[in-house]
Amino acid sequence: MFLSRWLQVPLYMGLIVAQLVYVWVFLQELWRLLHEAFAGAGLDETRTMLAVLGLVDVVMVANLLIMVIVGGYETFVARVNLKGHPDEPEWLSHVNANVLKVKLASAIVGISSIHLLKAFIGIGIDPGWRAEQSLWQVVVHLAFIVSALALAFLDRLIPGNPSKE
């Protein structure tokens, strides 16, 4: 049974491939932004901000993927012996399943915040915008916040949890 943890390795490899896709999407979006900015397409401040927020969104999802790949592998499959390595992520030394859940929930709140900000900035640009869309986006965002707070609170209640130190 213990060896079955290695069945997760292809899943993490698949997430690495997804990370490559996000790098490709980021480069495409960056190229589009540069092309519109310097080819005289007339980028205004709002469209520039939306494009930059799109790039930030891609980076935040990529960061989420890294946390899941490295933290999940370290927690559920095998140790990644990086002790003393100059590139060791600070958070990796005290990661466990609960810490990983709280970090992931926090990252999801951040990603949701970017989406919400993009939606509000784009209201004047999108002719098909409806008020119900914004309401539901705020409700979902608040649900993410409450979930993240609940996970962090529960994490604090667990005796001997290294994340409390």
C-alpha cells in the first residue's frame, strides 16, 4: 500500500505539462500586449491594466501550480532533499497537508481577487455586462475568503502543528 503513493508521480508530471501551457499562454499574452502597445493599436490605460492583470493572473495560477507540484510531491510522495540548497523555497521546510491547504486557499483568494478586479475594470468595456454577473462573482469571491479563513482557523486548532510556530 505504501508504494501506491508513487502512482501520483504521473499526476505531478501532468501538472508540470500544465505549467508549460501556462508559460505559453503568458508569452502569447505578453506578445499581444507588446504588439498592441508598440504597433499603434491605441492601447488606453484601461485596456493596458486589463492586459497586465491578465498576466498577473497567469503568474498567480502558475505559482499555485508550483505549490501543488512541489508541496504535494514533498508531502505525499517523497522528500525533495533541498536542505541548504540556495534555491530552496522558504515555505517548503515546514509544509504538510494542512499548511498546503491554507496556502492553496490563500492563492485561490488572490487569483479570485484578480478576476474580480478585471471584471470590475472591464464593466465599461463589455457591452454584455449584467449586474447579476458581478453579484455572483462577489459572492463566489467571499465564499473563497470564508473558506480560506476557516482553513487557517482550523489549522491553528490542530495540536503540535508546525505552522503555528
